[in-house]
Amino acid sequence: MDILHIAVTLFLIMDPFGNFPVILSLLKDYNDKEKLQIIIRELIFAFVVIFIFIFFGKNIMNFLGLREESISIAGGIILFLIALKMIFPSSDPMFGKENELYLVPIAIPMIAGPSLLATLILFSSQYGISEVLGASLISWTLSALIIIISLKFSKIIPNRVFSAVEKLMGMLLISLSVQMLLDGIAKYLHF
């Protein structure tokens, strides 16, 4: 898998189109300048977490006694559940109204969520840190640009556009999640 394929997978997991309507609703009580400051701060927090997991995720995995196969299977299951929620969204809010917007919920778990972190650990051990770091930078930058540009044009872009793109990304993510699950099972069974 080359850096572009890794970046596409990470981008789909970050899901900026699906996260944006939730981010927009979380930021509704802030003015435009504050919204931009919060978004930039949260994107930086998310990248720091991504960076930590690229370099130390394998050590964390070893400390917890987890095998690569279990991360692959668990990551596939989590991605599958997230993809289902993207295709069949719930009317329930993802986060309560009282949450302070500092690290949680925008940076973690919306941008750098458990499925992304599990995927980073898996990819870092399979493809090498430099490829995953480059792919992460590409996918994070693209996600950041989409969120910031969407924020600027949020008054003229209808929510149904974000909803349609989220459903499409959910379909792609289901395929990726099934492949991760099958790869983990095959590796565990030594196929």
C-alpha cells in the first residue's frame, strides 16, 4: 500500500464532511473569529495525538499486550460501526450541549477518534512510520482545509450536501472496514 492509499484510508476515517455538521452545531454560539480559532486549535490538538500514536502506538500496544491481529479486527469492527452511523445517521446528538470545546469532542474523538488511532497503530507496524506520517499529514491537511473552507461557506452550503457526501464516504468506509477485518482474521489464522 503506498502513501496515497494510506492517506485516502485515513481521510475517510477522519470524515471531515460527516463531522462538519456536528462541529457547526457545537460552534453555533460563537462568532466567526472564535469559530476559526477553536477549529484551528482543535485541528492542532488532533494532529499532536495522531503524531503520538504514529510514533508510540506500537509501544502502547505492546504494553497492553495486544497483537496486531486484534488491532486489525477491532479497528475493522469499529470502522464498520462508524460507517453504519454515517450511512444511517441518528437524530440523537453525538455530544451534550454542556461540553466545553477543548480537546474533547472535536479533536478527540471526532477528528482523531479510536478507529483512526487503531488504524495508525496498525499501519505504522505494517508500512513504516515515515509512510504513515506522510499519509497522516496529507489526510489531516485535506481534512483541515475542508473543515475550514466549509466553515467559511457554511451559510451557503446546504446541510444535505454534507449528508450526501457523508453517506458516500460511509459506503467506502464499510468496504475498508470489512477488508481490515478479513486481513486481521486471515493473519490470525495464518492464511
